[in-house]
Amino acid sequence: MASQRLTTGALLRYIRGNTTEKANLQVVGIKPIESKTDDPSGSAKRYRLMLSDGKSTFSSCMLGTQMNKLIETNTLKENSIIRIDRVMVNSIDKQNGRVMLMLYEIEVVESDFERIGDPIALPLTDIINSEPNTNRLEATTNNPPAAPAAAPVTNVIRQGAKALPTLDDRKKPNGGNRAAAAKGTNVIDKERVINIDTLNPYMNKWTIKARISNKCPIRTYENARGPGKLFSCDLVDKSGEIRATGFNAECDRLYSMLEIGEVYYITKASLKAANRQYNTTNSDYEMTFNHDTIVEACDVGEGENIPQVQYNFISISEIANRAANSVCDVIGVVKSTSDMQTIVSKASQKEFSKRDILLVDEKASISATLWGQQAEEFDGSSHPVIAFKAIKIGDFNGRTLSVSNSTLMRQDPTETERTVELRVWFDNEGKLMDLPDLSKAGEAGNRPTVMKTLSQVITEGIGLGDKPDYVSVKAVITIIKKDTAVYMMCPEGKCSKKVVDENNGTYRCEKCNKTYNSFKWAYMISAEISDTASAQWITIFRNEAETLLGVSAEEFGNHKLNQSESIVDEIISKAMNRELIFKLRAKAEQYNDERKIRFTCVSITEMDWPSHGRRLLNEINQMEPVQN
Amino acid sequence: MSHHYRINGSMLQQFSGKPVSIIGTVSKVHPTGNVIDLETSDKQHIVVRSTERVAVDAGSIIEVLGNVDNRNQIICDSVITFEPEQTANFDMDMYNQAVLLFQHYPQDYLVNL
């Protein structure tokens, strides 16, 4: 369009708090900034824009990261004209003019354009003086009913329809009265309701309107500071979801008040980066209720457009890559249902009733366990679509799922299109398909094992339990005991016992109680493997040894007999100092009075660097970032 | 040999004057052979200048060691090329994430050995 006009004066109006206006502005500068924030993914860049309204420019405009791709695809560039659809003001230090405009939604109206006008930077004084009440008082956090005099709420300065955010008033002495939390509609600013997906730790004033989609029962814990209790819940609105936790006093105050399925206004809680291990919500942040937090129930009818639940489904095959004891959201069709079973817990001698269902999606299947009453009432005969939110992943025989206290199970959920997709797929082809089952490990070699370091293997007591543990390590062979790499084995098919060389051409096997004229060479390699953390002796037999050394036991044995040292050395050295993935079986064995763990190598595979890199990135993303 | 900071295209400005290592795909080799257009791991296009002719193929992945000049270009000291088998499985996006990690946690990724 030829005459694309910019909305003059819009920048100052935004800074003053009039954020409903949808102004047209021009981009006069783009600068990527290093994001040293709580961003756990570590890869979100932030762009800072300098915008012009034709008359003035303002350089502190932060682009919401979901729009980064506009810049990366060169749609949004210098001189582009954009329309601001959603913006908020963030006052870092209003009195010194340090404010930022947070651009949450924009539309690129013209990608390529010439510079319009000759705008000059907004003077600092305009920004500082952009509100009438220049000697604003220290803010009080809420409006206690017992407050002295009728001071209007001084933390909110109204200008036009919108209120300006204030300095962080969490630091101020809190005169708040907890009773005000339950009533006092004048405390929650319903005009400032924002979407959950725009919440971040830098916002000073926000209110969300959310439904409690899930609430976990109160848990007690003990840490260095003494005993404590907590509960957590998931808050959902149409933009997304976020996990919120209340500790101790907040737990007491809010746990009974928040009911699952109900919608509440919530304001003033702390935000920090999400701990991905326990949090399957797709929000980057999680919320902690603090003693300033105000919660107010929505009136009937006000919460109608808030969805019931937010799912972050992963495919069933992806569960193989997740660690045991973590949680996930998953959806699938019930292919089969077992009868009710009763098991007795070895630990507590208590009886539990359960039922297993086979859950399938287009690429894989997995076994999921329901417990108690939920199991008894479950009827899978119609092959319903079942969605689980925050179901626990177990590693029995591969991967299994188990419903826990905080799991939500929904039959044929309407909130997701996956339900219809799966229904159609199953009815047409899925019910006849034979899919890879994550809950059937088959041979030991197929078992997806967790990766650990060699020091974790020891400190976590892997192998100390009743049954053997399986673990994978990325390590290098540092020592091979070459003299004992092969042994003379009984030539009898199934017997693998070592035979005694009678030195007269015959070989005696004590187990078979026979003397033979021959023997077979067999591998039993004692090797030390090392990784960045520690070292460990392991034993490598048969096929794995052959894979490692590249020659059969027979060939190796012959070289040994012929005393071809140099050939043996060459074979050995090729196996050493190469990084490999060792899948180990760890089993505790009694040696006289000692209980030692013996490590046997189940398989050796070459490094697959790309998948190893992805695994590392995944683990890094799950760790809580260092707080600066 | 001085340490080279591993960077991507967007970081050029930050590392102006410093010795850097950039991995990317050759998008174009200028006829003179001294100038290469490189698409970096974060899909930026940068210019690499060399005093000698560089024998690389368009589409191949290379590592450039050099310095960032004040025009946001790389003056390269050396170019490392790879066999096709070596780069067949190379995940450029993951390399980019690694580069960003190095920047986020400089205390955890040693550069000076």
C-alpha cells in the first residue's frame, strides 16, 4: 500500500500505559541480545527493537520470542512496518526513565519499506513524566480491610482505562491481611488479566484467570531447614498452562480453597524457570504461591471460555527415550484390557488391585497400569481413546506406564483432535496392526537402558538389588588383560567350563566328568573401562568380545598358542581407547563374606554422536539453570 | 596456538577482534577464490575472506578459524574441510545449540587448554 501511515504519538501513549491501542510503527533497529535469563532451553534469543511512530523513536522494545522466526526468515527487518496487536509496559525503574515495551503479538504489515520521516528519540523527561502523579508513594500490596484511613490503593495509578505497572512492591513492608485474599474484589484488577503464556519473572503486575486442571494432594517433606509441606496444581487457560506450587503457610491457605475444575483469578505469585523433570506443562516457567498471592473465585459464567485441561502429548515411541520415574502426557487407544489382578507389595505386605491396559498409537504400544477403584471401574471393551496427563514412566521390562496420585485420566477427551485422529486410525487399520511394544523387552539386548556415568553406577548402588540391573555407559577400554582373554573351554556343546590341560593332548572337564582330546577357545575378557567420572572392571564374553576384538576366540587363541605377540598386541590395541557404548548387567554376588557387584557386558555398540548429542541436550534442558 | 571461540553468525559482532571458529555450509565461492559466503549454524549468511585461494565446494561443511574484522566479516587464517562421510550425520542444528550452550555457560566449557 502506498500510503502506510504510522500512528504518531503511539509510543508515548504506550509508555503511559494505554496499551489497548493497536498502533502501526516502523522498525528502525533490530538487535539480538544475549539471554542470560531463567530460560531453561538455553536457545531462545531475544530481539530488541527500536521502533518509530514517525515522530519519535523508542529503543527498548522487546519482541516476544515466539516471533523470533519473523526476524530469522527476514520477514521482519529494518524499516518494516508492524502493527502492534498486544503490548505491555514493563517498568524497571520508572523514576529514571527505564521502561520497556514488551511486544507480545505483532503483525508485519509491510516487510520492505523506506524510512518514514525523520524521527528522533523520545526524550527521557517525557518518559519519566509520563504519568501525572510524579511523587508516587511506596506501594502497599493490597487493600486490607483494617487499613487506616481511606487511602485509595496507591499502587495502581489509573490513567484513562489502563493502569500503569509499579515498581516491584514485593520488597515493601507487607501490610496485607490474609483475609483480604478471599474477598475484596477491588484487590484483583480484572482488567489486567493476561494469558498464562505471557507470564515471566520480569512482570510486576499481572492477573491470570485460570482453571485448576489438576491438584496434587499435600505432600510432606523434610529438608535442611526442617519439615515442610507442599501441594501443586496445574493452571490452565486458553493460551497454555503452568504449574503452581504452594508451600507451608500458602499450602494451608490455598489448598482447600482451590478446587479442581473451578476457575480463579490469581495475582502476585513468584515465577521461576520450570523444573522439567516433574513438570510436563509446556510453560517455560512455574509459579510459586507466596504470602502476597491473592486468589479469587470467578463468578459463575465468567470462566466459560477457559479450557478444562492442557495436554502436552508425546508419542508412545518417544517414551523409550524418557527416564524412568519421570512423568509424561500420552494418548492412545485401548487395544486390550487385562482382568483385575491382585499383587502384594514386598515392601509393605499390602495388597494392591490393578489392571493393565495396552495403549496403542500409530507407531508403538505400551502397557499402562491402573490401580484400585479406577482399575475396577475401567471398561476398555469399546476400545476407547484414553488420555493420561502426568502419568509415571516405569522401566520394568522396557518401558511401562503407571497411574499415580497426580495422574489425570480422561476417556475420549474432546479438547484434543488426537482423539478423533486415533479413533479413525484404529477403526480403519490400527486394530489389526502389530506394533512394537515398549513393554516387551524381549532379549536383554533390546532393553532400553538408562545412561549413567561409572561413578553414578557405584553411588546409586546399581546392581545391589535382588534382581540384576542394566545400565549403559559411554566409556573407553583402558586395560585389557590379554593373557587371560581366552580360556580353554570344554568342547561339549552346552558346557562352558574351563578344562584342565593334562599336558598329554587330553583335556579334563570336571563338570562333565570326562576327558576330551580337544578343547574350544572361549573369550572371557577382563577389561577396565573408564569414563570421565570413574573406572570399572567388567567381563566381556563370547559375541561381545568377538565384536570388540574383531577376531573369533579360536583365532585369538591360535595367535596366543603361536606366541605371535605382535599380532595379539595389534588386536588388543585396536579395541582400546575408542569411545563405545557398553550395556552392562550389574549383579551382586556373594564372595565369602563380601558382597560384590559383578559387571558383565551385554552389548557393545559404536558411538552414535548425533543421538548422543541429543541426549545430552535433553538432559541439560532438564536441569535447573544456574541462577545468576 | 591461541584458543578460538566457537560462535555462530549472530555472534560475530560480539566477538569483533577475537579469534573465532565458525562451522557452516559453503553457499558460494567467489570466482577469485578468496571470498566465501558461508551459511552458519544459525542460518545466517556471513562473508569469509582469505589471503589465499580456498579450495572448497559449495554445499560442503567447513570450519573456519580466523578473526572477526570491523565489517563483521571473518578474516580467516585457516579452513578445515571434512570428508563427506564425516559430515554425513552432522546435525547442524544441534551444533548451533551447542554453540549457544558454550556462551551461556562459559565456566563449564573450557577454551584455553
